[in-house]
Amino acid sequence: MNLGLSRVFTAPPDEEVPMLHAQFAIVRETTEVILQRLEGLPPSERAKLLGACARDCVEETTHWSQSPPRPRDLEVFAKRLFVLHVEITKLERLAGCPGSANSRSRGTSGWTS
């Protein structure tokens, strides 16, 4: 499935540096949010595994300054972050964490499960 992320994450050569900084900012913000959400979960093996995956994402991005990722690598990376988000949301729902879908009144968001 092509989400069109390569078009979002690429720029003409003369715009690559600012685009790369924007990519770093998006990735940093996303991984920071993921790590914060993990801190709010009760301790579990699944939460520890997801935390390790999130920290791996942070580690991977530290190498981007020496060797910027290719568009395909960015697409794969974005999918990893999305999967982390979905898995954390599942844990939040199971735990009944504040702000999760389970902790809200049914029928107010328009989403059904």
C-alpha cells in the first residue's frame, strides 16, 4: 500500500535541507508523544516492548544527520511510527487510561468499536 509519503517527505534538491529539518521535527515530535503516552500506561511486557521500539526509532534518527534517509526508508519509518501509535492506543483502551477511547462516553466521538 503506497500512502504517498514519499511525496510528502521529499523535496527538490535545492529544498532538501529545510525539508530534512522538517522531517526531523515531525519524527522527534511523534516519537516524543509516543514515549509520553507509554509513560502513562501501567507497566507490562507489551508496554516495555513498545517502548524499546520507540527508542529504536529515536536511535535510528540520530544517524540521519550523517546519512539522510531515502524516500522509501522514510515511508517505512512513518509506517513504524503509525503502528506504534495504534498499538499504544490499544493498550490505553485496555487500561482505561484518561484520554483513551474507553475512558470517554460512548457515542460522543462518532467512532464505534
